[in-house]
Amino acid sequence: MTLRYFIGRLGFFVAIVWATATLNFVIPRIAPGDPIEDTVARLTAAGQSTEGADELIAAYRAQLGLDDPLVVQYFSYLKAIFTLDLGYSAALFPVRVSTLITDALPWSIGLLTVSTLLAFVIGSLFGALLVWPKTPRLARLALSPFMILSAVPYYLLAILLSFIVAFKLNLLAPTGGTSPGITPAWSIEAIVDIVKHATLPALSIILSAVGFWMLGMRGMMVTTVGSDHMLLAEAKGLRPRTLFWRHGVRTAILPQITALTLALGEVVSGAVLVEVIFGYPGIGGLFYQAIRSNDFPLIQGISIVLAISIAFAILVLDLIYPLIDPRISYRRR
Amino acid sequence: MLRRFRLPTSRSTVWRAAALLLITILAAAAFGASKSPAQLDERAAELPRAQTLYVGRTGGPLVPNGNPLSPAAVTDAGLRQAVFEQLFYFNWINGKVKGWLAKSFKYNSGFTQLTVDLRSGITWNDGKPFTSADVAYTFNLLLTTPTLANAGIVQTTLKSVATPSRTRIVFNFSKPDRRFVGNILAGYIATGVTIVPKHIYEGQNAATFTFWDPARGWPFGTGPYRLTTQETSRATYTRNSRWWAAKRLLRPLTRKSKRTKFHELPAPRYLVYQTVTPDIEAQSLVTDRLDLSSGNINGLGTWHSIRGQNKLLNTWSKNGFVDPCPISLELNAKAEPWDDPQMRWALNYAIDKRRFSNLFNQTAPYITGFVFPDYPRLRAVLKENKAVFDRYPSTMHSLQRSNQILTSKGYRKSGNRWVNAQGRPLTVNLKLFSPTVAASWGVARETLTQQLESAGFTVNSQALDFGGLATALSTGNFDALGWFECGSISEPWQTLYRWRNENLAPIGQRNPTPNNSRWDNARYTAIVNEMALLPGFSAKAKQLTTEALTIFLRELPVIELTQAAKTIIYNTKYWKNWPNEKNAYFQPQPQLYSFHEVLLNLKTAPKR
């Protein structure tokens, strides 16, 4: 890998983040409605106390920097992103956006990274086995239902799982990241509790995503199995296991890795509906509440974290892809 | 030149690096998760079910903010109910104020001064004494900081606060205010001021202070519980064995009494407020995972669907608990043609309120004819004014009367639609809450639209979220708007007072008053202003109430669509002595300040 290639990709990463940040700044400002008016209207309406709302709005505007000219606001905003100080939440003032995100992010990353990787591994393996000629017929029949699950939205699976596993069978807790009274910590008891609480949300994501990975892998594997290099490898008398893993799966999995990298880039956005249904303390539930309450600073904060994360995933992909697939080169042709 | 530099990469090093990156991310996530929620109790362990009270809630995320003066502070998840305490509590059922941190109050004859006496021996949960200095400090903060919760309403009348002694506070008003105790000190509906510890807040900017530092035991109040752990969907509290009210005194409280404690500790050792979706809430009640429903859900649908599945469940009454804020249709008195009272009556006659109520609440129709909540003392007021309601039958559904009015105003039918003399359809811009705010609003929109269209109106209906609807209401951008009317609980004045004509803003500008209809009637305003200083049930007040109701109903700026029946389902497996229609010692909603009183009255249920 040349330094020029690396710097070029890095520049592309910075450009994506800047463009997204700028859009993130512009769109809420040209959208109809005023987040501060909305927030104050909500607060005063909820308490039926309208006295002093003008002063409240003026004070909020000053505190959130919305009184400044647009150019000043823009550069303050870029500086804030650079220094990771995303300001105050409008709906949850005076809690800082960075506090809310850093509190919620670990839960989503933990839940979604594990469930995405598991779904990828299981789905890709099952997808490859579905079209591998030596797979027993019974196994193929057993694997097929997973494809049907890809058509079921994961939040429906979530509701179904919580009803059966949590309420009917009483095996796992239906809501939360931990049991009441358990504090997340580096202890066996806490870790077991966290895993138990993450199992149902993770299962609903995995069950619905496995089919997606299976479909992708099956499509690529069909092409691979019929290709000349497989015929040659078989003619050489290689063992079936070597044929399957080294010549079949390895060739077919390349597009899957692209999709996996992008999926991993999106883990920071959380699984909105699953987190809402299971009361999981991740960023998806927070995002949902931010949208419901027009909390623009928080929406912007989560969006920018998401943009950086996806741009970073693309950067990593750009850097490692030539190593995974020798047909792609670091050099310009 | 750059081409000469090569980064040390090979396939194996990249795979190793990717694996390392992944492990680092997961480890960081695990470390972050272990840091994120409040860590207030290092000895925390899973809670014993029989000693824990589980309460449902439906509000937004629980965030690290323990400052009760923040306008955006979460108010429905235990901090206000169990950690902080009020000077007084307002009992909606009997209309009386119960002293708690304060033992008594007295107004001067002109209601320009209020003297409040605190109980002695109260301490904050960090051991420091709770005194009049804390109360005065809190109110002085509200007088000087407009961004604090309730600062606006406090500044309307409060001029200054004095503390003649450690237990006495004197409030001086800029104009007479005879309801300061009920509205401000007793947590009336949602306007109560919570007192904060001066020794903590001094030197802080109260507007941006979050009062949140688990390592220092923040937040804390004077209440019977302290916050143990919090994540975004759940707050857990532990009973505070050193609660001031449960401390044994050297002498009995009074000469007659033998009691040496002001109050026993509450029965539940732990308290958990759990955010739930309606489905999870219903199943949690059925499976005994929840002891009390959130109390924020319109209608009795959940109750109907689960009551047969767990015999230990019960509810306030067969009609649910009546919310203090009836569901209404605000009519814009500044938008043509609805600025004409008769046109508003034509609209009212076109709506079948009984049918609406039946569908909205999933109960028998529940309407009273006016936007008072159906509480005993207000029910009596409506009964006393039966003649006014006979003259202005606000609950009536009559397409014939609606048609008569519209014809008299020059409208004619073109096909099934009313049109004016120029042939333009008679349009109602109807705005309502979106079903995402509450599912029953989906039914409400469908029902109202269908009823009005059947009556010949052309309806442009729009479903908005809370902020959008509140903004439309405030700027007058509507013809008719579905809302909720919070005001009176025990005397008629609080609701009537909302429609005075002072300081009304023109359409398009934000209206600083609670007169959402922008209805402008000088005589009515004079009456309610006069009522402000009268005892609610004096002969003069009764006479003025009748006069105000007559004007109001004649002009009808707002229509009562239904009383709001809330599902409050409680579980008697672990806890008993829940408030209900027959044992109505206090209002039952767990999201209110007054749930403090329910907490103190619950008892352990016998083992089943």
C-alpha cells in the first residue's frame, strides 16, 4: 500500500465527513418549524403554563447559540464537531448531546456488532451450504426456513420473541439492559445479566438478518460453484473441504464483506425499533425519542456519529479490499 | 517521492489489524457500558420481587439530570415522587391541600402576602437541615432565572420572599394571588415548584446545573427513597432508612398522640420505574412483573384485554380514572367563519360527542357538557347550573340544528357538501395529535373527520406530533384543534380563567396566554378577574360562575369532546391498599408529584 493511496483515501474520508456535517447543518435550518419554539410549546403546553415563554425562548436561543449569524453558527458547529463538543440537547436541556451519545453508544455497539457478526457468519455459511452439491438434502430443507425469516421485519420478531420467551416461558427479561439493581460492571454476575438482557434483542436481529446474508451468499455461491476455477480445482483432486472453503466460500464471500463492513459502520445508529420494544438503553431508542421531540441538536449529533462511522468503515474497506481480493490494486492503472 | 514509502501491509497483518480493531471496539463498548448508567450503589444486586414496587411509565428517555428546576427534567420517573418532596400535596378527590414539608399557611386579608410554616426536624438526605433558607433560595432563583421550570408563572405574581425564622417563609406578591399554595406550592397538576438544597446549588448556574454526580450521592432530596441506578428506560430507587419523617423523636409528636415518628417508612423497600410500550405493559401486568400501569394511556382498551388473564389485577373504577384534563376541540375564534359563535354551535351540533367518547375511551360515553374534569365538586357546579345547560345543550348531537344554523348563515348544500354563496365549500382545517402521541388519537381523527364530513363539512385533517400541534395551537394556525384542557380540579375558576382576553396575540404570533381559541369577550374577562379573589364556593363566586358559564356556552370557544378516562391498572399480588373509587384517599397516577402519598400508604399484601 502506498502512502499516496493512503492519503488519498484519508482525504476522501475527511471530505465525506465534511459534506455530511454541512448537510446536517443546513437541512434542519431550511426545514419548516423551529426546534426551540417546538420545545417551549411542548413544555408550556404540558404544564399549561404559558407565562414567560418569550423569555424562555430568548434564553434558550442564546444558550444554544442560535442568535448568531448563520456563518458564525456554521463555523462554531464545525469546531464543535472537531472538538467533539456537540452542545446541549434541546429537548433534554441541560444534558449535553455528547453525554447522551456516549452513555447510549456502548450498548448499541455491543449488541449490534455481536449480532451483525453472528448473523453474517451463520447466514454466509448457511447460504454457501444451500448450493454446495455435497450438502445433504435434509440439511438443505432445514436451512431453507431461515430465508423466510428475512421477509419478517425484525421488530415483529422482537414482539413475538418477547411474548413467547419472556412472558410465556419466563426464560429471559423482557426489557432493559440489566436487571433492576444490577449495575454494569466487570463482574461475572453483571456480565451474565447483561448478556441475558441482550439475548432477546440480539436474537430478533440475528433471526431476521440471517436470511439476508444467506440470500446474498447463495447467489454468489451459485456463480462460483459453476466457474472454471472450481472445475479445475476439482480436477486436481483437492479435498471437498478445501474446495468448499478455499475455492468456493473465499471467492463468493467478497461482496458479502463489503456489505458486512457497511453494516458494521451502521451499528452506531442502533436498532431503533428493537431497542424501543425491549427498552434497551442504546442509541436507537435515543434516536427515536430525539425525532419524536424534534431535538435537532441530538439528531445532528447522532447523525454525525453515524456519518463518521460509515465513512470510517468505507475507509477501512478501501484500505483492506486489495488485500482480500488480489484483482483489486492499490496502484492506478 | 511518495511512491517510495510503503505502509507495512500484508494480507495477514491486515486481518490481524481488523481483528484487533474489532476487539478494541467491543472492549471499549463494554467499558463504556460499565461507566454509562448511574452507579450509585456498589453493592447492587438483583432485587427481591416481593419487596419491590414496579411502576410503568411511558415518557421519554431517562437522562443524567437530577435538577428538578430544569424545564426538561423528567418528572414522571420517581425523582419527583420519591426523592424530592413538596411543601404541600393537592388532593384532587377532596379538593384539599395536605401539608407535608410545610405544616400550615396563612394569607393576609388582601391576598398580597402568604406566610408558610415548615415542620421542624426535616433534613436533606445528606444530613443537612432543610430550612426556610432553602425555600427562599429556590424562589429567588425562579425570580431571577427565566429558563427554570415554572419561573414564568412564579414571576407573574411573586415579588419577594422573606425568612423571619428557620421555619417561616413570607411570600410577598405584586398583585393578589389567593391560589399560590394550590398552584405553586402543592404541585397542582404540573406546576408545582420543588425546593432544592441551597448548600448544593449555591455557586452553580441553576439553568445548566444537572445535580448529577453519582459519586457524591447526587441527586438527593428529603424523600423516603434515593436513586440507586438509572439507565435510559429504568430508574431504581432504594428506601432511605434515614428519612427524616421516620426518625424516632424523644417526645411524642403531640400531647394526645403517643406517636414518636412523623411517618413510618414506606412498605416497598425498592421502587422501580420502568419505561414500557403498551404491549409490554399489558403482558407485564398479566405476568406480575409490573405492579402499576403507567396511568398515561387513554382509554380502557388494555384493561378490557387483560382483566380476565390475572385475577389479581384491578383498576380505579369501571370507567378508569378521570384525568384532570378533558379532551376538547379548540375552535379558532379569530378565523372566519368560526369567529361567529353560531357557526361554532353548528359545528358542535354536527359532532356526536357520545360516539366520540365511546370510541376514544373504550368505555360507555363519558361527557359532561363542559371542559371541567368530572370531579365531585365540579360535578356539583354543573348540576347547580343545569338551567344554563338546558338553554345551551352543549352535549347535543343534532344535524337538524346544525343545518338550520348553516342555512340561516347563507350556506347551501351542493351534493353532500355545504358551500357558501360563491359556491366555495365550507372547510374545517382540523388538526389533531398523531397516533404516535397516543393510539386513541388515530381513532379520534377518523371519527371526527367522518362525522363532520357526514354533516356536509369539507374537512382538511392533519395529524401532528406534540410540538407541531402545540405550535399550531399557539400561533392560531387552525380552525379546530384537538387538545386537552387542564385547569379546574375543585373550584371552577381555574378553567374559566383561561379564556380571558388579556394579552391575546394576533394570528401568526405566539399567544402568551392559555386562551387558545383567542376568544375575546370583555364581560367574561371582567367576571373571571373578579372571581380570582373570591373563595371558590362563596355566594358571589357561585353567581359569577353562572354568569361566566352562560356567556361561555353561548359563544362556545371550545367543545368538550370527552372526559379523558385513563387506564390505571394495579396488581394486588405483592401490594395492597391501592387508591381506587371506594378507597379514594389520593389520585393514583404514578407520574404525578402526589404519588408520594400513594407510596406512603401502600401495604405488603399477604402471601398468595
